[in-house]
Amino acid sequence: MTGARAVAEQVLHRLGPSSGVDLAPFFGGWSLRHDGEQIGIVMDTVYAKVHLADRERWHAAGSVPFRYTARGRTVTVEAYWSVPAGALDDPDLLSDLFLGTDHGPSTPARRGGRPTGIGPFRHRDGALRGRRD
């Protein structure tokens, strides 16, 4: 099992079987898919698909876009941003980032089937966690 596969399976496990998320091979890494739509990728890092309107907030929170090198040049894929480190240990936060939530405008929400926004995050238990913008 590759390192990326192990991390992808960890993310899948934390999201839980009721999330409807599955894995598919993706260019040397793994695709996280929900209802047939790619919502994230796992390469050397875990990346979530982020709506254009929310990318500035993800950047401000310390996330970086997915980058790879091909034919001697670096390619930046602005649609996918690194998931904050603490999210990998927090199933509720991870679920909010990938699948959205109904907690209001300061937290991730679904717009067109995609997660939007980043921190602070109000969890289902009411606790406020994450970085402030």
C-alpha cells in the first residue's frame, strides 16, 4: 500500500461509511468522490476542491493550491487546496470541509455540490474550532 493510499483510506475512514465518499485511482494518487463528483485528491498531501469564490479565504488560512511538476515546469491547480493539518484528526471538521455543513456563512457550505469557505469552523457540537480569517 502506498503512503498516499494509506492517507486516503484514513480520510475515508474518518468521513465514515455514511458519508457516501469513495476512492478511485488518480494520476499516482487517489481521488475522493461523492455522488460521482471529485471532491478531493490525495497525493503527498490531502487537498479539497474549493469553489473559486472561497480560495482567498483558504489561502488566508494557510492552505496552498495543489502543484505538480511536468516536463520541467511547475503546474498549479487552483481548484484543489491543502486541507488544514488539524482537520485530518477531526472527523467533524473533515466532513465539513469535504461535504459542507448547515452552520452558516463562516463555515463550509455546499454551493453547486462543492465545499465552500474555511474557518472558523462551528462543529455539530457547537464548539468553535479552526483558524479565524
